[in-house]
Amino acid sequence: MKHTAVGWHVELEFREDDTHTRAVAMVRLPDGSEVRAHGHATRHHTDANQPRVGEEIAGARALNELAMQLLTKAHHEIDQASGRVSHPIHA
């Protein structure tokens, strides 16, 4: 069995104001395609202003969405290669 080392770099970018944090996650795949996903966090008015916490929540939501998109992409590629409808892939 041959083992190959493969790596992906995921980029996360944030936009913030005093109440909202928006995150965009993006990965470039070896086939040349890009997958992007978004996440959002809103600070409750009674909570302390902690930008890092907003980034963690928005970033986690963007990464979760990115993971789901990658699972869907893989599912479609399995179906295309096999010529049949496979069972959905779940996280």
C-alpha cells in the first residue's frame, strides 16, 4: 500500500463591529476548485465585548458549513464515478 502526504490550507477571514462577527472559510482543493462557507455570531447587548469569542463562534459555524459542503461534494463525486445514487455521507 502506497501512502501519500496531502495537505489543505483553510483560510478564515472575519469582519466585525461591536455586535456582529461574520466569518468566511475557504479551502482550495487539489482539483482546482474552491469551497467557501459563512458563519455569523451576534453579541447579546448584556454580554461583554469579547471579539475573540465572536470570532470563535462565527469561525466554528463557517468551518461546520464548510465541512458539510465538502461532504456533499464528495457524495456527488461518488455518485458520478459509480453511476448510481449512494447513501448520503453524514458527519
